[in-house]
Amino acid sequence: MSAVTWRGVFTFNKYSQITASAVRKSLKEEQRLASEKRGITALRYQVWENGKGGNQVTLDPAQESDPKKKTAAV
Amino acid sequence: MAALRLATSAARRAPSAIHISRRGYAEASDKIKLSMALPHQSIFSSTDVVQVNICAATGDMGILANHVPSVEPLRPGVVEVIESSGSKKWFTSGGFATVHPNNTLTINVVEAAPLEDFSTEAVRTNLQEALRVASGNGTEEDKLEARIEADVYESLQHALGSK
């Protein structure tokens, strides 16, 4: 059982992300398309100085361009 | 005199006797308040249900009214909710079930869907793919991830097979 072995490698958050995406991928076509966006966790930030916004920095570019691609972040 | 002493001691014992009877076996006629929530949807919100069967990390369990307070981590599996009108099953990806002291049960999971929303073919192909990656020569992390996914698919197949 993987239940015992994942702890040393993944955090609980990562583990629940993996199981959630596996559940999403098993849905019927219609529900799967609707649910796919939920798995995306993307974050962009921007530093504002003197009323002007600086560059937008994407924390995990791979996640934003291709959410299905697996990343070891988190 | 002895009879009087017996009567007073019985009176003294009476309140605790009432208290104990409240903590006995749950009666099937009693209801438990269930709240089941996903990050994007609330499936039940303080709804009176008869029984909830969950796949806890330590084993499968059924929760009736007046259950002892507890926190149970859930493994990927079926949550069955039995209402007086009938029962319904969801497949959940894992999360937590908490029984509160006031006869309330909350289930928080990341992803859940009714069993009829799953495609048997998708599960089968996903399982094959996951098993292939798990036994391939990727990194240890990739293989473990595939192993976790394969466990989800196997559990799904089992749930769909026994629907």
C-alpha cells in the first residue's frame, strides 16, 4: 500500500493533490472538462512602488501554461 | 430505615442513570447532522441523515447519531450517505471527517463526485498508464506518484464494480 510510504516523499498537500487529480481524470468527459480547471493553483505577484506596478512574476510558469503537467512544487 | 436509605440512594443515582442512557448505542431513528463540503461546492449542509459510511485511513466505518467525537483522515474511497429516503454514494479523493460533540459530522474533501459520474473506461486506461509509470524507470518521486494514482484507480474500479 502506498498509504504508508508516501509520507517520507510528499507532503499531505501534495498527496491530496495527486489523489484529487486522479479522481478528476476518471470522470466522464462532460464532468471532467468542467472539473479540470479546479486543479490549477497559480499565483502571480507584482510589486507596486510610487503608484506604479512593477513586473508580474509568475511563481510556477509550467503550472499556468500546462496544468496537467506534473510539477514537484508544493 | 433501610428502605428510606434505599430510596434516597436511588434518587441520588437517578440523574447519572439518565446521563448514561444518553450515551448508549445509537438508535436507528436518531439523525446526525451532516455537512459535506468540497472547495468548490457544498454537497450537504447540516442535513439530517441516518448513517454515513466512510473510508477512514484506519478502516471503513459507519457513523450513526450520537457518535463519539473523533477526527478521521479519509483515504480515497466511497462515502455513502444513508437518508431515510434512500442512500447515495460519492467517490472522494481524501480529506477529513470530523464528528463534533453536538451530534454533527463534517466531511471535508478535495474532490468528490457521485459514482455514476465516473467512466469505467477512463479508469481502466488511467490505471494501465499509472501501473506502467510505476514499474518504469522514472525518478522515485514519479513512480511513487503513479503508485498513489494506481491505488485511487483500483479503489475506483472496486467501487464501480460493486455499484
